[in-house]
Amino acid sequence: MEDTPMEFGESNKDTEIAPALIAVHPTQESVAAAVGPDLRIFDLRQNSAVSLKDDSSVGSLHKDSIRVVRYGANGKLLVSAGDDKLVKVWSTESWHCITTVCSEKRVSAVAISNDGLYVCFADKFGVVWIVDLDRPDGQVHVGKKAVPLLSHYCSIITSLEFSPDGKFILSADRDFKIRATVFPKNPLDGAHEIQSFCLGHTEFVSCLAFLWTEEYPQGFVVSGSGDSTVRLWDILSGSLLDACEVGEKAGLLGSNGREAECYSAVTDLCSNPDGSLVAVALQSFQGIILLKCNLSTQTLSLAKVVSIGGGTFIPTSLQMCSSTGLLWMVTGVSNLRGSECPSLARVRVISGVNKSNSDSDTREHQELEDNEIPGGTSLLKNLQGSLSYGEEVFLAAAEALKTAMSNLLVKKQYSTEKRDFRKRTRNDKKIKQRK
Amino acid sequence: MLENEANPTLSKSTGLPRKRFYRARAHSNPLSDSHFPIPISPHHVDYSLHYPQFFPSPDQTDSSKKIQFADIGCGFGGLLISLATLFPETLMIGMELRDKVTEYVKERILALRTANPGQYQNVSVVRTNSMKYIPNYFEKGQLSKMFFLFPDPHFKEKNHRRRVISRFLLDEYAYVLQVGAVIYTITDVEELGEWMKTCLKEHPMFEALTSQELEADPVVKLLSSATEEGQKVARNGGQTFRAVYRRIAPSL
């Protein structure tokens, strides 16, 4: 145990709080939400909650907070992974767990290759692992072994994305870097050829999304960061094309002078494929920022600032379904300390996000009422766990999440005296050195 | 600075810094996030700070000249000093993690520049963690030579991941090296020598230089003779293990 006093409310690793996550099937056949170790899925075709089947010897379901949940591009697979160091791949047809992969460290990011053949996951030490999935035949496979694909030296990887044409895999880390690597024909041998580094963020990169059209098949990437900006990149060259100060636009840049605080980091973003709309979630912001991306001029601009849920909804996770034009959002947390309900979530939906005309009408982006949401109250009950919570709880949750994210991803700046004190109290430091 | 008699860290006779005032442990933890500034991108590297004679002003419009040699873990700068006069038109930089040692090299370069007008203007040093920040300093395919002389062996198996040559870091080194560029490694620890050679051999973007090519390269001889570490090994009659590889385009 450390002698140094706990700073910034450092929490015990075992009961770390985790944000609620949401994922939507590409054609909205189902919606998944993860709150702590609970993976809740609502099947919109059957209009009922899904019960997951897991016969693996490793143990059914997750034992600790899920940190990533996503559907594969072809909609056949769902992957969930997190603090229990397990990566579970589920079939969206049978809802069986196809395979469970053990990771050495807690998983911080996951991506499924577009053809559904590979799952990549990254751990907090900066290694990206890859495991191949056999052709989907519905059978349960014994826990597979992952091999390393690439690594960001000693840096927590926050996001993994495959490019739409499958040629590249992007990895973003907490050391402000985005790396675009060529995804080779035999990825199990490692991905050694780096296409580019997209450098320009001045804080950790938290999320990535691809934009592409037929005109620009190689696509562009938008990234969100702890520096309160969203940036647009050309991954072939690594050049920064444009940047948008979303923190400022949301009126959130604090002049409170507390440098140690990570203010208004971008926590999540998602876009419709052609990039006409990019939805951005910010810490402490009760709503979302909608950005427009013009791929021909390669610029980002503010489309709209949308406040949600009467002003207490700070989204923790977003996903757009391009086929239905709905933006699904969730706010919530698990392991919230000092609260009567340590685990809570609320889902909200905004419609009209597949409209790509530049002059956006106010009536186009509508927040849906509970009964207008596909699946209605049944879905909400399933994914949220409950239909209603007190509003204040969500605000407390948002603050706690902000602190946790800051502790994890922002490099602590110590004063010289504090640094010397920390060096002195290190238990492995030799007192005397002669060379 | 040379005129200042009160500054004991510089030798009165040669004007060069005295090593004993810059003593540091041989080992430094590459995992710790030390408190030094990192350029946001290669465009943010201040050439006028490092090479004032080549770049008189901070806003250099002529960006045709770029750093081409990098000595990773340059220590007290022995190799760089030898290379500087061998390649007077090439810009080169040393990267070192240890604060005091970097200071020593800085002082050494300044003293040499003063004592030899017009020379040593092409060499500089920066304190940084090259295992994390190489892409911040160099663009894709910028370097033509990279040096890893007597790196920290990190003997324990659990510390092997801290070694400066690894299959993962070679991806980044391959990125900053141009096709045809050369990576030079040498060590007096046999196991480390084997490790580095294996990593390079197994990496699809590097191929070994032939013995004729090694003979023909004037830099190869400097690997064991130019640095303080190398001279110490020679004095003690130790063996050195070299691996010199060329960066190649990956086969499709």
C-alpha cells in the first residue's frame, strides 16, 4: 500500500466505476447496453430481451465491468470485453458465445474486422492482440489464443478501428497519438507496416470514427480527445485536415484555472458513414454536439448543439444506426460509490441523423419520447434495468466518471518536490549508486 | 562560458565538460513518464534551437534539410562527435533519457563548436524517451541511419519488454527509416546480441547487410571504437556482437 496520500480521489482498483455503453446492430435488429458486468441486449425483431448463452468453461458472462461492446460490420457478431480480462464473441443469430479469449491485461478497446474473420483487442499496456475466428458455423469453440498484432509502447490504447476498405487498422492512445497500420493478408504474423501517425492532439485521444463515401473510398478519420477538440485526418499521409474546438463551442472551456483538471474531454463520438453528421459527447455537457464534415473541402464545422432530456443527460456512449437514422445514446455508470443505486443507466434516442442536407432544420433532429423509441418501454426496462431514476444521481455519476477518466488517461503533473518525494518513497529504489 | 573560471564543470585546459560532474546511473527507467517537453509532431521540432548555423530563425521556410542520423541512447556522445566530422553536411541528433548525461553532451557540443569554428554545427542532442516518442521527432522515411550502441540489456525476462530493440519497436523504427537506410546495433552482452539479431531477422522490413557491405561501410568500425562504452569493452578485452541491417520495402 502506498504511503503517499491518495490524490484526486483515487479509487481501489477492484471497484472502479465504469461508464454505461451502448451498441446498435448495423440494421437495428437489436440494441445492446453494458452496465458494469451486465450485458443487456434487446432484440427488436422479436421485441423481447435476449438471454445470452455461454457454455464456456471460463464461466458464463462477464465478472467485471465491460469496457467495450460492439457489433461487427456485417451484423453477425457482437463482442464484449473489459476488466475481467475476457473477450467474448457472441453470435447475433443464436446469441451463443462463440468464443472466449483470455487477455493478460484488462481490455481497453476492441474492433472486429469488416469481414468478421478477426477480432482485435487492446490492453492497457499498449499491445493490440488479434484472434482469428473460424468461419461462422454456430459451433462453440474452445477458448482461442490471441497473438500480438502491434504495440504502442507503454501507452493505454483507447480506441481501435478498421478502415472501411479493411486495408488499415487504426489505434489511438493516451499519449496523444493515432497510428494507422496496414492490415496485412496474414495478420497473425503481425502488422508491421505503419502507414502514418496522425499527430496533433494535445491530450489523450479517446475515440475514433471513419467517414467515407464512394467518392472518397479510402476514407477520413475523425478523432475526439481530452484536449476538447475533434480533428479530421487523412490517414494515408497522417495530415491534420481540420480541427473543431467542441469544448469551446459548447461553452464549456473553463476559466477556473485548475490546470490539473481535465476539462471537457470528448468522451465518445460517432458518425453516419458519409460524414455529413458527427455526434460528439463531451464531459459535463448535457447533450451532444453535432458536427458537419464536408469531405470535398475537408473541413469540420458545427452543425448544432443539442441539449437532451431536459438538461440532465450527459451521454457516456453513443452509436448511430445509419439505416434508420437514429442516434442511440446512453448515460450511466456502475460501481458508483456512496450512492444508493451504484448501477444505473438511461437510454435516449435522437432521430433524423441520416439526413445529409447542409441546412439542418431544427425539427429534423428530434429527441424521441419513451414510447416512440423502437422497442418502447420494454427495451428501456431491459437495457436500463429500471424505468426511472432520480436526476441528481446521473449528475453525480457524470462527475465521478470525469474523475476516473482523468485519473486513467491524463498524465499527472507533479511539482518537483512531490516528484522527489515520490522517488524517495519508491520501495525499489537503491539508495547508493556508484558507476 | 569558457572564460568563467568559477565554472568547475568545464576543464580549464580543453574547455570541455568534465564527466565527473555529470555522473549518472547507467540505467534509467524507460517506463516512467518524465517531465520533459515533447514536440507535438515532427513539424514542431525546433531546428533553429539545435542547429543555429543551419537554421538562423525559428520559422524555417527551407525545410529541405532534415535530421538524417539518430543515435538512440547516445550516452556521452562519443559516436556523434566522430560522425559529425565524417559527415559534415548531414544533420544528426542524439537521444538520451538521462538528464545529466544529456546536459553533458550539450556542453560538449557547445564547447566543440566554440573551439572549432564552422564544425560540429550539424550535431545536437535531445533529452527524450525514444521508445515512446520517435514518431514525434521524425517523419516517415526521414532517417538514413539509426544507431543503438550498447543498449540496456534488461537481463530479467520480465524486463525484456523494456529493451529498446523489440519486434514492436522495430515497426516504428522502420517507419522513420527510409528504404535502404541502415540500422546499426552493437552490444557486449551475448544474449542481447542474439535477441537483437533475432528481432531484426524476423522482421519483414529489415534484411542483413552482407559482409562486403559491412567492410565497405566506414561507420561500422566506429561502432566499437567511437564510444566510451565501446572503448571500455575493448580495454577489458571483451567481445562485441553486432547486427547491422538495412530497411527494405515489405514484400507484398
